[in-house]
Amino acid sequence: MTNKSEGKKLQEKLTHKWKNVWETLDSSEKEKIFDINEEYKDFLDKGKTEREAAMEIIKVARENGYISIDEIRERGIRPTHGMKIYANNKDKSVVLFVLGKEKLEKGMNIIGSHLDAPRIDLKQFPLYEDSDFALLKTHYYGGIKKYQWVTLPLALHGVVVKSNGEKVNIVIGEDENDPVFFITDLLPHLAKDQMAKKMDEGITGEGLNILIGSIPYKDGEISEKVKLNVLNILNEKYGIIEEDFTTAEFEIVPAGKSRDVGIDRSMVGGYGQDDRACAFTSLRAILDIDTPNKTAVALFVDKEEIGSVGNTSMESKFFENTVSELIDIIEEKYSELIVKRALANSCVLS
């Protein structure tokens, strides 16, 4: 056996040796990871938009004994330690609390993640006809690599509020019997000029229009027959008209379910893993908490991909207002100073 040099000994003593995590796991731990990954893939598939992810979190929370802060106030329930409470902000951000043994004034342990992901949104009047094709005008949300979105099967997820106030949820492209949508691209032998451009110039934001139909409505007296046929199909199936797009929120996302990646199934391929990987693990973590010393909080917010602006983001007063509401319910006498102390004494992992 060779003697180790002084430098080698010092290196082993002072430096950290990174290991592949799979090499550190026993068979039962590996099995648990694969089981959790099935839950994770299901979460990704059910929450492809921030609305859907928020609703899935609330559904799972209620199944695990959480009660809304509005319900607590309406029923006059006096919260006690161990109680599980949630608040919903416009169906786009959610916060879960597990009340601790210590008073809220002593602070909270908070973990935060975001539910939004880069995507393509429809404009307010998106539908138009060009060269006997019906297309949808779009604008992209967050930082996307535009070239990745062409010739990719796409699904439409959204909500429409009709003129009578009815809210209609629409998802097209996720069921195996649904049609899907595409952003078209040039064939290689027609794309000489395009391929000579810089990567960010070959596919432009203005060119990310969604192909939605090509069959004309049979009437010789009208123009834009393909557009009319698409509107007719939407009206027959969902009861909406073109004007309803102005009170709709439609998002275009990759179609299809999350899949295992690799012959060893060691990775996951799926849309929206930034930051729903953190949202899922935060949710799983807080569901495992019983009665902590400090109140445990999982915070799920929107709009991170565009700078956390707006009333469903971290720049909003949603979390602070919810803490104020909670203190007002818990304490015999509400004080703004208690709210400030609760926030000041908290620890946050983002």
C-alpha cells in the first residue's frame, strides 16, 4: 500500500467529494423515489397552467384536512396549533399554513415557489385567416427559446367568461382523442435564408402563430370561410363567440403527458418543471408536517417568469394580508405590530 502524500491527505481532509446520489441509495430508497416521481409526473400533467396548478394544490390540501381561511372566519372557528389552513388568491396563488405551538408573533418558517412557467398566450382578438388557413395571434410569456416551439404538438388551456357571466374551462389537446395545434416552420430546403440568421432571429416572436384550422365553411357569399368554420366549431362545442376572447385567458403549452427519460427511467421529461418541481416538493413537505413549533408555511405564487409583477405575485400584498387576517382571527386583540413582528421574525427559503 502506497503512502499518501501530505497534499493528498490535506485534500481529503479539507475538500468535499461529490458523489452521484444514485450510488448512495439502497433499494428501498430507490423504490420510494420512483413512487414519488409518479406523483410528481401526475402533478405536472394536472397543473400545466398556474390556474390548474393552484386548483390542484387546493384540492390536495383539502383532501389532507386543510380548511380555507374564509371558511374559518364564516364559521367562527378558533384556530389552535396543528390546524391546517389555506388561502386562495384569484385562483393563481395559494398559501398553506400549519399553525405551530409558538405564537405567530415569534415568526414562521416559510418556503416559496412559483406556479407559472414560460408559455405562449393568445392575444385578445387572436383568430384570423391567411392563405386559407385559420391561425391564432400570440405573444410569449416569460423567457422562451422560440425555436423550440415550432413543429411541436401544442395544447390550448384556458378559461372564458361569457357575456352572461358563465365561466367555461377549456382544454384541447391533452386527451388522446383531441386534436393538437402547431406553429409551422419551413422545410430545410426552403429555409436557406432562415438558417443563415442568428438563432434568436430565425424564429421571431411575431411568427409564433398557432395553426388551428383549414376547412372552409360552405357558403359562397362570405369571406374568411375557414375562420368562420373554426368559430362555428367553438360555438357548437363551448357556446362562445369571437367577442368572448376579450374576456378569456388562453395559454398554449406543449401537449402530452410527462414521461420517464432514459432506459433506466432515471429522469423526468415534462413541461413546467421550473418551478413546479419546487412547488410539488414544497406541497409534499408541508403535507407531512403535523404540529411544528413555529408555524410552517408553503407559499405558491404567480408571475415570477415576468418579474413578479401584478396582484398574484410576490410583489402583491396577498401573503401579508393573509397573515393579517390570520392574526385577527387568532389574537383576542388585533395589532399591526404583531403582524410586523411575525414577518420580521420569519425565515424564508425561496
